[in-house]
Amino acid sequence: MLENYGYTVLDLGKNVPAEKVVETVLEKDVKFVGLSALMTTTVANMETTIKLLREKLGEVGKSCKIMVGGAVLTEDYAAQIGADYYSKDAMVSVAIAREVLGK
């Protein structure tokens, strides 16, 4: 959906280690990260990824906004794991991208 609205999406795939997400964000100077979880077993990995992103970006004086979504997440849980935004569906993610990135 984001690509349909003109945003460039770097899809890293499924079951991506937190370190790979951080490496890509730093290498590509990514300003907006989206993480999705469709199973409860993957939600803990989101929290790990968010914490590592914040830590490593902070070390180099950078930051990015992080949006999470997926069938097993709630807005409260998104806040609890440190996400900046929660998207309940694809159209909401477009609205959030517009807020963060413009267009």
C-alpha cells in the first residue's frame, strides 16, 4: 500500500534479525521503520528490534520513527514496546507515513 502512494519500501522479508534491521537503517539512513507481526511469538522480537534500533541510532546521533502493526498487536502494546506509532491497517499506515515523511 505504501508503494502505491509513492513511498519507497525496503522489504527485508520475514524473520529478520534485529541486527539486520539496524544495519539497513544505518546504511540507508532510513527515517521511518515499519514492523509487522501476525503471530504472538514474533511480538517479543519487535520489542528487541525497537530497543536495539534506539540504542544503535542513539550511539551515532541519529533517530527514526517506528510504526508497528499486525493482527496480534494493540495500540497499548505498541506503546509498551516503544513504538512511535501503531497502525491497525494498511490505510492507517499511509496516513502515518504522510505525517512522518510528507507527500
